[in-house]
Amino acid sequence: MRISHPANLAPAQSFAPELLLAAQGVRVVFFDVDGVLTDGGLYYSAEGETLKRFSTLDGHGLKLLRQAGITPAVVSGRDSAPLRLRLQALGVEHAVFGTEDKAPAAERILGALGLEWAQAAAMGDDWPDLPVLLRSAFACAPPEAHVEVRHAAHYVTAARAGAGAVRELCDLLLTARGRYAALLQAYQPRYQP
């Protein structure tokens, strides 16, 4: 017996209208790295090299943001070769590394893009992220973020950090921008037997 697929790929997820309204004007998203793009754990090799694990779901979400005209940016308290390689592979052009004073770094990126805080979203997990989260029009946190960060967020993802949390925010922003369904349709086969 053959199980048929739907004739058209329709979005299977939805977000609350008030979230979509709050995120509608977002044109840039600031992401922390450890505890957002990764699970927050720090792995060290025997030689002392820092190792990081990134989610391919999150990576594809960042690529989709760019396709929809939303700029992904990274503002991180750490710097590492694996992080720089991953961001380069994803085409993330705006990043500031090794800063605990994240708001001025984000402001420099906003200035370079000709945008304002009212057009920004941010995702973070700990206190150093609060200055960016509280200035942004839309703030998001993964579920294992510090309680104060979760309290400051407009949205807390169901997916965990480093395991789809970033993708969940990306999907929300794509939906708010009205681009999610069209991007999904691009993955539908042109020819169906």
C-alpha cells in the first residue's frame, strides 16, 4: 500500500498572532553563541582546543533568514576558530567576537546596516545578553536560559539550545515576514508521478 503525500506542502506549525505582530518589522537578528547556537557546554580536546557542536537545523534557519531579507548577526563573548568557520560556511557576515559588552557591538552592526533597535530581534541565554534583548523589538530565549533572561523574552522556544531553538525563532520570523510558506513550497517537487 502506498501512502500519499499532501498535494501541496502547507505549513504544519503556527505561532500566536501577537508574537507574529511583534516580530513583523524585524530585519536583523542578534544571536549569542554558547547556550543559543550551541548547547552551552564547552568541550576541550587534550590539546586545549575548544570544540563546539552546531545544529544543522539552526544553520539552515540562518540561511533561510538571509533568503527572506533578514540579516543574521552574532555577538558573542567568546571567540574560536570552530565558530568562525561555522559562521563563514553559513554566510553570516556580521559578527563581533570576544565581547561581554554586547549592546555597543550590536549598535555598530545596526549602524552598518542602517537599521534601528525597533527592527531588531535577539536571542540570548544569560545576563550578558540582557542589554541587547531589552533594546530589541523582539526578544527570544531557549528553555534552558537563565530565569531572568526567560522573563525578559517575548518568546521562549520549545526546542533546546543547539538543537533547533535558533531554527524555531527563524521559523517564527519567516512567518511574521510572510515568507515561510513560499520558502517551504520551494522544496516541493516540481514533478509528481
